[in-house]
Amino acid sequence: MGKHISRLIGYLWVIVLLSSCANKKDIVDVEQPPVIEQQRSGLLNLSAPFIYWDQEITLQFDLSKGNAALKGSTTDLYLHAGLIPVNGGSWQHVATDWSKNDNAYKLKFVSAGLYSFTFIPSKFFNLTNGGEFGQMALLVRNGDGSLVQRNKNNSDLFLPLVTSDTQAIRFVSPTLQPTDPITLEEMYTVGDNLKLKVQATQSGKISIWDNGLLLAESSAGLSLEKSLSLQSNGLHELEARLEAGGKIYFSKAQLFVQSKPTIAALPIGVNANGTTVNREKGEVSFALTAPLKTSVYVLGDFNNYKALPAYAMSQTPDGKTWWVTVSNLDFSKKQTYQFLVDGQLNIADPYAELILDPQNDAALGLTAAAVPAYPATAQGVVSVLDLPAKSYSWKTTLFNKPAQGDLVIYELLVRDFVKQHQYTTLKDSLSYLKRLGVNAVELMPVQESEGNSTWGYNPSFHRALDKYYGLKNDLKAYVDACHENGIAVILDVVFNHAFGQSPLVQLYFEQGNVAGNSPWFNTVAKHPFNVGFDFNHESSYTQIFVKDVLTYWMQEYKIDGFRFDLSKGFTQKNSGTSESDLSAWNAYDASRVAILKQYQQHIRSIDPSCYIILEHLGGDQEEAELAQSGMLLWNNMNGVFNEAAMGWNANNGSDLGRLFPSSHGMTQPSFVSYMESHDEQRLLFKCLNYGNSSGTYNIKDLSTALKRMEQAAVFLLASPGPKMIWQFGEYGYDVSIDENGRTGEKPLLWSYLQQDDRKKLFETYAKLTRFKTQNSIFQNGTIITSAMKDAVKYFVLEKEGQQVGVLGNFGVESVDFALPAALQGQWVDNFTGKELNWSGQSKLSLLPGQYQLISKTKLNK
């Protein structure tokens, strides 16, 4: 269920096993980890030692514990509960409705932050036989479900069940948490004395074991106690065993014990983060930045995911980095691994190139040859280390990027561009883009994000490739093919924020939010447009991480440029929380400018010609300074192009003047203008639904609306500077951005190209892109005259003796246009090839929607 968070490992977890016995006695599975009767200091206290399926039990919740999301609450709270099968699995027979506040599962108020619930499981779940279920899963929520009580590690609450015909044994102490696997409430270190006490449901022979060694036993009784001196760090496998009635019941527990780490400098040649592979020595060094932590272990296939002393990571003298070198790895196999931090948090490597996600990978249908199987003994997301991988053999080793001013960028979302949403299929579509004439592709985020089918703006692993679109060599082959065809590849990167699955978030997380000591994130976002968790870009930790990620994509995948999502959010200047008051958000921010210039300097130190495009949408002063340094900026023209295309030209609402650098306070066109993007409503949808009309001329008519798309494209692509087209705008995509939800999947409509009017629109785009890329005047020509506010719009460009004029009637009625002096004279119509003699002509009759692209000499194409 979507509301139930994946389960994380902690200090102690109880694993119930079924195995054979040498004396051939029946060995009976305890079904699930034994229930614990916690002290008042624990999150969940029980009125009886065991929860029987058909007996009344009272649960008491101390909401100051666990994630403390409902700490001190005095309002109405509700139980959300389901059953987990004996062999594990997801919630079943959920007896409560998340959206309804029913008295049947309302908790009883005891005191502030202390609540109870009394019930009989069989009646509560309305099931006679509970033998097939081993656990009850719980959550506590407030009335609207906005606050949810979970365990400290944000997992659901789990309590084992016992039926009347089954015996069980449990640990009474140490105090445990209701997690699955069960976790300790307290921290233990080497030298501590641990008081172990186990309790059984009936009298019998009881024994306690540690790592296969007998600690204590009694020939008869209901309980047994033993003090254990913890002398070794890492994993202790504990077992409580009951022999009664010719059967053996037992439970196993794994106890993690911390010790002071070894202090040692990072070896020369070992990366400060991620993995360093030394094939000559057959070694892999693992490293993780995690200041303020007390211990880190590397877990993996090579140690069956057990925190053994040999895999304890050393800490660098500055306390920031943890590292260990592992030998004797099988280099013929892909290895999986993760880090265990402070004995309770399992995280994948933040620098992983590929990850396995047990929650989402199953839906992808990947073969064992593509990715290794998820390890049975792991918890949560794991990293993949592809030791036998062969390097990709690049066909194009030297690619000359198009000049910035010549860029015609095609923004696409792989998921919604090709049916199979795979790079291999995307590569086959390059002939289409070649016919269109674009010279750059901008891929919406392809890094690992939460879920499968997304826009990608919810990133969790900034270096890992999202398997939803394919694997490493698939993307490399696509980039290679683009370069072979003269097309640059620009990658959309998201550094404003990360989502909760990110190891960087999880490392410093408490009470549902990043902790105040997080090296990377702000506890409260500094601006009103944030989603996820807000990066602190003034932190040196964040800056190192961002630079490392950028370096990786340039060097590993030969990416030609980056589009920085929400770059305006790279600020520590508090810009408020309201989208209605944007004065602080729009104010000049010198720190933000300095941060972006620092990233630019790093990028250019690796690739001096790398494109840097910012989704800044800020004030002209700040954007002009960023442009002066050589960066490009997104220029959102969607609103005014929509008004112009729909034929609503009153009150300057369709002013296209921001296409020109002078309106931005610049001399050079350093912005990427667009009339559609992934984030904007489609022009044709607006025209067909809200278009103006006059007499028989109706913009809601498809044929007329498509002509309006041609007209808009001429003004966009013939103005100076780089441009961007959103996928399928070239044939008039008319599906609303909000269909199936804003970020939901949209239908593929390649069949549209079989329609004559849409094919004509595509051909117009193709002519315009070739004019744009084959004539330098469109790179940085000078505007000598323009009028872009009224229904009839025009401008004239000039460069090196050539002049280009663009004019069009965006109104819905014919007009006699007063021809300005700059447009009088001899011209060539670049769509028809006809010569035009407008010398001394004072007026020009223009039909509604009519447009022209003229020049003094015929344009190259």
C-alpha cells in the first residue's frame, strides 16, 4: 500500500527460521518475531506478554517515541491496521479506512501524547482463523492523515500474533521497538553488559545462544536470564530456544554492537566517495562521507550483508569520511552492497551508478542478465557494482558542438516520446529529428527518481541511471548516435532538491524531516517553490557533491551540456513561503550568482564548450550578470505566445518583445526562448479550446489553429539566439498537460503526421530550423526595428549586409498594415521563393493568421 513505508534495519532484528534437527524432533516456526512487553519509555506497551488471536489486548502508544510525528498530541487519533501473512508480504485485510474517521478505530486519549487501543484481533479483523497471519501491521494518524506515527526509522509498526494452539518464545529484555525486523530501543557498544531474558508460553527446556555458542540453559521453566558481556563489535546472532512437547520453538535475533572506529587517512588514489576499483590487486575500496556518525560498515554479497568486524570502515582524522578496502572479490560477477550507519540505518551508496529498489524494480521486468537479483538478506535500496563491465567503445570520439547562438534544442521526455520508453528505441527516432533539423536534444531527467513512470524531478540518486529507460551502455549508444548525426545531448539535472529515498537525506533525518546537522540540506526550504528536501548550496558538502555528479556525467557519458532545474532555488537567502509575495524571491542574490559561477567554472575546467542552461526565470539584473559570464537562461514565452496564437491581442497580453535581448537589458541573446516546454500548456490545446473568432475565421477550427502554430513558430525561430521546441509541438500536439494528471503519461500520436495540415506544420518547422542553423544572422543579428505588442507584429534583423524581416497578423480580421520604412524595398519570400517589390509601398494587406519571412537575399537552407 502506498502509505506503508519500506522496512529499514536497526540495532536488533529477530528472524524466525524453520530448519531440520539432528534428533529429528519436530521444529516449529515461531511464525513471527516474539512480541515484547516494552517499558513506558518505549513507543508501544502491551497489557499482556503475547498477543493471542482470540484474546483481548490493550496497546498503549507513547507518541514521544519513534518518529515523534504526533508528540504531545491531544487531538483525535486513529489506528490504521492490517495483517501480514506468516511468510511475509504486504498488508492484507486492512480493517480501517485511511480517509474515514470511524469510532471503531479511534484511539482512547490517556494524556498528552499517550493513547491506548483495546481490541480482540479476531473480532477487529472479522476473521475466524488467524493461523495464516504472523503479524499485525499498524500506523497511527491524525484526523486528516497529514501526520503519521511510525518507528524511529520511519517504518510501519509490526506486532507478532500467536494462536491458541501454538507455543512461542520471546525476548523480554533488552527493550525492543515494534519494527520488522525487530530493533533495539537502546544503543550498545563494546564493553557493555547486556541483560538477556526470554519468556515462553509454556514450561519447557529453554536455552540462549550467541553466535552458535551456548550461553545459558534451564531444564524446565517459563523464562531464563543471562548477562552477556559484549566484547566484539559488529554482528551477534542470538537465539532463544524452547523445547516442549517433543517440539522445538525458536527465534533468532541479530544484535549489532558498536565500537570506536579505527582512525586512518584515506589511502592515496582512493576516491573520497563511492568506490575505487583496483583490478590489479583484486580490491575495491568503499568510501562514504558521513560526519558526526559513530560507525559505518559495508555490507554486500561478499559478506552476506552481515556487519562483521572485518567490514567496519575506518574514519579519516577529520571525521568526515569512512572507508574500507575489501579484497578477494569475485570480479566475474556484479556485486551488490550498501552501508550500515550507526548500526541502525541501511543506505545505498549516494554515488552509486545503478541501484536495486525492491519496491519498484519488479514492475520493470528486467532480466538477470541486465541486473543482479535483489539480495535476500538486504534491507531497502542496494547499490550495484558492475565489476565485469566492459568499457563502451565510442564511435564518435571528437564532437564539435553547435555554437550556442545556433542551438535549436528539442526537449523530450523519453517516457512519452517512444512507446517502449527505452534508449534503444529512442536511438531509432533520430532520423525523425534529423528531418526536423534540430541540432540538440535536451533529455528530461534520466537519473534514478522515486517510482518508475515520472518526470524525473523527484531524484533520489543523482549519479545512478534510471533503469526504467535502459542501462548504461544503452544511453551511451544513444549519445554516440546523436553525435554521429551532429546532434548535441543536453541533460536536465536537478540539484535544487532531493527526495526521501536519497541516502543523503536519510543519513540525517528525524521526525519526518532532515535534521539540523545535515551537511547537505536545509531543514526548512529557503524559497516557496521547493519540493522534496532543499539543498544548501552554500555548504561545501553540497558543492562537492554537485561538482562530482557533473564531472561524472560529462566524463562517463560525454554529455554536452546541462539544463539546471530551478537554479533560482540555489539560495540561502530566505525567500519566504508564499507564492503570492515574490518580492524576496525575485530580488538580486549575490550568493546565488557566486554559487552558479562556481559550478560554471568547474564545468568549464573539464569541458570549456559545455552548455550551461539555467531555469532561472529571475530578475534582469541577475540574469544579465549570469549571461555575461557565458551561461544561457530559459526564456519562458508561453503565456504571450498562447495569447497571440489564440488571437487575443488586447492590453499587451501578447507582447512578444521579450524575444529580443534589449528587453532583458542585454546586447547578446543569451537566453533559450521557447513557447512550449514540459511545464507549460500546449498552444494548440489553448487555440482549439479558447481561440478567438470573427465571422467565418475561427481559431477553434483545427486547420486554422494549425496555421496559427506555423505563424508562432516563425516568430520564435527567426528571432536571434538559441531556441527550444517541446516534443511534438512541430506537428501540433493538442493533448492538455493536465490529462492523466500533470506529470502523468500522455498518449503517443505519431499518426498525426499522416494528416496534411499537421504535416505542413512539421515541414514549416523543418524549414525554419534549417534557416536558423544555416544563416548566422539568426545567431546574433541586430534588431533594427520591431513592433511586437499589437495584432500585427514585425521585426527586422540585420547582420553583415543581410537583412531579415518577419511579420504576421495575429488578429482575427484582415488589416491594411501601414508598412514601416524598414520593410519597404526589395525582398525575397523565403517560403515561396518569390521576389517582392515593396519599394515605396505604404500599406500591405494581411489576412488573419498570415505571416511572412523575408530577406534581402535568399536564405541558406
